[in-house]
Amino acid sequence: MCLVLSCEGTADGERPPASHTLSFLTFLSLFLCFSLFLFFLVERVQKLPPDTMDNFQTVLRFFLNQKATIGYSFMALLTIGGERIFTLVSFQCPCNHDQNFAYGLTFLLGPAAVLLLLGLFFSTKLWRLYTGCCLNPMKLCPRGNCFGCLRAFTSIFTGACVAPIMWLCVALLNGTFYECAVSGLDDNLVVDLFCKNKTMKCREELARVPCDRSRLSSDERMELLLMFRAQSQILGWSLVIIAAVVALLGTCYTNCRSKVSYLQLTFWKRYVEKEKERFDTYAMDYATKLAERNLQSFFENKAPEAFPFPSHKAWEEISAHYTFSRSEQRYSTLQHFVERTDRDFPSEKRPVLDSEYGIEMH
């Protein structure tokens, strides 16, 4: 049974230390529930009879069509849990004028920067465009189409920004990092905003407000904390709204400028997914056969059998960035390559490795 834990704040509005533990346990229980649900779902699928399996395939296709939404939801859950773990385990505001701003800003922006770099690092589209471009800069702009390449990089960067924006939204809505950062600002405009119509003691103790060491009265301290949290949450919701509006406008612009209809665009996406899926499977089988052929030749000490293999130029052509053209009706660089009438089919010569460049030559 999955238990969802919740907790209420104390009477004065402060969260007791135990609430952080409860929030972490809430995330942990939700994560375990989701994992157990997937595990039992897979187990049940394997035991379904053929007739029931057909009905289940319909439901499964629906979830597969919504895999982007499910993936983003799971990413949001992990982001919330990560922020709770950071707050509970490692974050302790120093509560002094010299370190508060740098410390709070580091915890607010540092994980976002790491998530952005990880998003770029694990982007296969980025490495497909970037690999080899130092030796062949024209690879980034095939046939002089630099605008299409720029659009591809924009799409890659936008996709990598999803996780950092989620982190910033969650962190700002929680307010802990923002409280620490803003309380350390010495700017007169900021100090006047929070300590307006208050004594000089407010200015002196502002940096200690996020901690429990302030010499201000509990009412004054709580008033400042509520101001910090309100500003942080306003920024968080503003970021959520801006991100949603930008995503909607970007989607509308992309669809408006599409060269194909909605149904053909849907078919194109399905084709690209299936081509990638089948390419991975076919590449695995082909690599296995090539490895077996080479090992057999080595251990049996005989000449290897002829083995057809794409040339280096062919690999380069199918790895290039592809832009759809209505005149050609082709959906990928692979289809564009295999349907070319001027393809250079190799003879019975086996491909060998060139010793200087490490590429295949015929």
C-alpha cells in the first residue's frame, strides 16, 4: 500500500524541522508507488492471454503516444524530490551579509546550470550535428542551409532548458533559497523595501531573518519571512507562466510554418521514431554478425568472408541534418540516401581501414 504523507505548518507559520523529513518521505513514497506500479504492470502484461493482449495493446499505444507528457511529469516529480533533498540534507543558510547572497544564489542557479549541461550532454541530436564538424565545418550547414541548422540547435537548447526551468520554478515556489539570497543584499533599494517604516535594527538583522538567530521580535521576523516567500513565489509563478506562453507560441509558430499538413507531420514523427528504433535493432544485429565473422576468422586462422559494409561517405551523408522538402517526399537522410539514383554501389571488394585517417576506403 502506498502512503502519502502530509504535514501542516505550526501556528506561527514556520515549518518545523520534522516537516522537511515528512516532505522527503512523501516524495519517496510517491516514487516507490510509481516504480511498483510499473513493475506490476510489466509482470501482468507478460501473463495476459492473447485475446486480452490485443485490448491491452490499444491502451499501451495510448500511453506510448503520451510518453512525452508522462516523461515530463516524471521529470517534474524528480525535480521536486531533488529540491526537497537539497533543502533537507545540504542547505544551511550562513545568515550573514557577506555570504547569504552568494550561497543562496549558488543553490538556486547551480543545479539549474548542471541540469542544462546534462541536458545538452545527453542530447543525441546535438552530437549528431556536432560530431566531426571541426574537420568538416560545412557539415553544420549542408547545402548552405545554415538557417535549418540554427533551428535545430534552437530546438536542442530548448529541450535542454526544460529541466532547469522546472528546477527554478520548484525552488522559487518553495522560497528557501530565495530567502537566503535576498536577505544578504546590501543594496539600499532592497533594504528600504523590506525595512520601510522600521527601525535600524531591521537593517542590521535582515541577514539573520532566514535563521532562528534574529534579535527581531517574532512578529517582525515572520512579517519579513512572509515578504521573502511572497516575492519568491511571485517570481516562480511568473516563470511558469512565461515558460508556458513561450512554449505555446513556439509550438504555434512551428506548426504555422510547417511545410506539411498535421497528419503528414504526425506520420513523419512516427516514421522517425520507427526508423531510429529499427536502426538500433539492425545495427546491433549487424554488429554482432561482423564481430562473429572477425572472431571466427581470427581463431580459425583463415581469410574472412566478404562482408558488405557502408562506406565512410555513406555514414556521413545519413548523419547530416535533414530538412523536409515537399518536392522529394522523403522523411529522413537515410531515405534520401537509399533512394538516390546515383548511389555508388561497391563491387565485391571488401572495405578496409585507411591507416592514416581510420576510415573505410574501397
